[in-house]
Amino acid sequence: MAVPALVPPRLVFLSGAGLSAESGVPTFRGADGLWEGHRIEEVATPEAFQGHPEFVHRFYNLRRAALKMVEPNAAHRAIVRLEREWPGAFLHITQNVDDLNERAGATRLLHMHGELRKARCLACRVVMRWEDDLEITTSCPSCGGTGTLRPDIVWFGEMPYYIDEILRALETVDVLVCIGTSGVVYPAAGFVRMAEQKGCQKRIEVNLQSTGVDGRFTEQRLGPATQEVPRLVEALLASFTAKPS
Ligand code: APR
């Protein structure tokens, strides 16, 4: 009897602020929430930047500088291990704007909400790596314009990056893993349902607490990401070591 070839399930990971929390990057909606003291409209909308660019620059300058004080954690490293060892399709979509996944070695990674360590010029549209502070007097190295650079962050009311690639991946995903995201900010909040509608049978949540109250997830692993993600990665890899005899 012919043995059917084993096809590795296609994996998509979606991460949020909880993935980097144990590295010391504050989450958005936790007790130490980043928005504490700031209304979202003050710092995370195009209107805020138009009205008070110095204030918005200062907010992101502090966050960019804080990246120098943090390191990837065991959850970032476990996801990279999976990326390297998984024999099939793998994609990590992150809402995080830190660079901890890359520093752990990630390559199959999409930053749907932009990156703190990048700047974008509103005049020439060039996106460039940016390590230092941005000021309203900073000149664009590409076109020479002054005051035209902004953090390359997707603000409320703006279109997230890589939507076409993400929707394509959700069409065919077999296992969707959501790590450390509260699931309240769209479009990412709708990805689990979208994947389910396209036939994704295994939808796993890793979080300190359950957000899947409406049954979106088929499996929940409740606990800190640094403990739960390495365990999950181990289990996923073990599930695919069985070879046809
Ligand atoms: N391990 C696992 N989960 C954790 C941990 C941890 N150590 N710490 C916190 N969490 C969970 C929280 O329970 C919460 O569900 O991570 C989630 C963080 O939620 P949010 O702060 O809302 O972050 P996120 O879902 O990434 O926010 C989405 O909102 O403001 C925007 O653009 C911003 O990308 C961000 C988007």
C-alpha cells in the first residue's frame, strides 16, 4: 500500500506586545500600559503628528532609545528556532515595532505596524534605517528636505503594511498561533476568524489570559510567553518528526 507523503502544515504566527513584555518592552493595554498618561490621539495618529510633531517625535525617540536597553527573550528565540527547523511554510506577522525578533535571527517576518528603527520621508517617500532621535529640524538624507521625516510607524487610521501578503498567507494557513495580543485592534484582530473561514483547523492562543472568549481559538496555552512559546515550539517540531514507515 502506498504511504501518502507527509506534508508539513503551513504555520503562521501573529505576535503582539506580550511577546516582548518579558524583555522589558511595555505592552499597550497592560497595567504598565504605554498609553498611560497619553491618549492614543496625542501620539499615534497622523493628525497628532501634524499638530504637535515635536511631542510625537519625543514620544517615539524615547521608545527608540529604550530598545538599546532590552534584549530578545526565550520566546523570540524559540520562534526563530521554529522558522529554521520547520520543514514547511512559515511566516511570522508581528504588530510589534521593536526589533527583538530580528535580533533573535528572524528573517521570515513582516512588521505590519512598521518599525521604530526606521524613518520615512513624507516628501521623497524613502524609508531608511534610523537609530537616533528624530527632530522637526532633522534633514532627510535622501532628498535634503527639512522636517519631512516621520517615524515609520503605522498610526491609527493608516493602512497596515503587507496586507496583501498577510491575506494570502491566511488563505492557506493550517496552524495559526497568536502570541501576546489582546485582539482588539483591527485588522489583526480579525485574522483568526479569517483563517477559520478559509479552513484553518488549528488556531492556538498563547497569552497570560484568555482573549478568545468567543471560541475563535481551538487551543489555549495560558502563561508567560517565555515559558509557553518554547513548549509550543517543541511540541510542533515533535509533531512533525514522525516519518512514514
Ligand atoms: N506572555 C504572554 N502574553 C502576555 C504577556 C506575557 N509575558 N504579557 C502580556 N501579555 C498579553 C496581555 O494579556 C495582552 O492580551 O499580551 C497582550 C498585549 O495586548 P496589547 O497591549 O493590547 O498589545 P497588542 O495586542 O500588541 O496591541 C495591538 O495596538 O496600539 C496598538 O499598534 C499598537 O500594535 C499595537 C496594537
